Amino acid sequence: MRAHLLAIAIAGLVAALSVAPASATVVLSGDAGGKMEDYTARFQQVRASGDNVIIDGTCLSACTMVLGMVPRNRLCATQNAVLGFHAAWMYDESGNRVASPSGTRGLLKNYPPAVRAWIARNGGLKPDMMYLRGGALAAIIPPCNSASRSTAASNIRRVGAIRHALGE
């Protein structure tokens, strides 16, 4: 009897350890950005997890760091995608918002060459938001196909400023 129970327990353990983790899709939409450090940590986790990313709506400011942190082959954008870029800023000792040249250099360094080239063609990063969408976006980020959108739509849960869809 003990041998039988032990065999069942071992079989269950082997089965549990051999199950591959569920693939997931992160959907960025309605994301106004935030602190670069927070987004660096989030997108490092996404990159390490192997998750795919769909941009399906606004992805502004620090959210755009996804472009340099997640491999291009795991990233796509829908027709609804709009990326917003601006120069980095921080607060000074008085609590005023001031430009951060080092932060802006960090942002630019993070972006892939095609994004840096688009930013340069459009006057560089400034305090005002500049938007990448439509055909210009499709030339840089692969458009999502219907399969990637339907997989993501099947099971999405909200995680902070991003939605996380677990594929089964």
C-alpha cells in the first residue's frame, strides 16, 4: 500500500514539474507612463518571462521603453496603437519639473535604431509629446495579426497600468 501511494505521489510530482508555464500576452493600452525605473523593472520582468506584448491603444512616456526592452519578435501593435514620446524630466529641490538631459539620453539609448531615427527625423525629444501611429508605426513595430489579438482578448486581467492576458 505504501509503495502504491509513494508511486502515485512521485507520479504527481513529476507531472507537476513537467508542465510548461502558461504563455502570456501583455496588452498595453491607456498607459500614460510614469517613472522610468518602474517601467524598467516591469519590462525586464516581461522580457525574462518570454511574454509577448501587444500595444493596443496609448502607450505614452515611459511606457514606450517597451520598444527597447522586449525583443521585436515578441512585440506587435494594433491599428489602435499610439506611442507618445517626450524628453525626460524630474523634480528639482523646489518641486518644479525640470528637463533631465541624462534621463533623455537614457531613453534614447534604450530605443531601437529605427525609433531613434524616427525621433531624430521629427526634431528630437522635447518637453512636448510627439506621437507615432499609423503607417509610420507599422514601419517600425510589426502589426498584430488577428490570431495575436484574439489570443489576448480571450483571457485578460489588469496588472497596474498594463493588462496581462494568460494564454492556455
